[in-house]
Amino acid sequence: MNTLKSKVMRRVYTFWLLRTVYHSLALKLMGIGMLVLILRQLVSLRSVIMNTLQTGGIDQMITYLEYAFAHTQASVQITFALIGVLAVWTVIDALRKDFSIPEAVVV
């Protein structure tokens, strides 16, 4: 009896995992994670952070980051833009699904 129960529960957990992975929010977060890993291979984040902190005030930091972004390779710009678009899309999708008002059921 325990083997039948374990087989059934294994199937239940498998289907739960598949439904969780294929959920649009999970897919978007995995996409962001993959793009961040690609960006990490393209850019030395340690150098960017150190150079940004050496510029001075907040306004100079923003100016430096704008200049660095404008003068970097196209692959870095595209990857960074995709991360931003996917992040905004994920937030909008999550807010729309979590804060939607359910329709009234008419009996």
C-alpha cells in the first residue's frame, strides 16, 4: 500500500512542479535569471560598481552610468534592455493577476 501511495504522490508532485514551471511568471523570472547570467559574462560588475562609487555624488553616478551604457557594446545594451523589458512585463503581469477583481457568479 505504501508503494502505491508513494507512486501517486510522486505523480502529484511531478504535475505540481510542471504547472509551477510552466506558469508565465516562473518562465519570465527564469528568463531574467538567464539574461543576468549572460550579462555577468559580458560585464565585470565589480569594476562597474567600483568605478561608479569613485565618481562622487548621486548625480555624477547617474551621469557615469548613462555614459558607460551609451558607450558599451551592443550585446550588453541589448541584454540590459531585455532584462528591463522582461522585468517590467513581469511586474505588470503579476500586479494584473494578483489584484484583479473576480467576476461575480450569477446563480
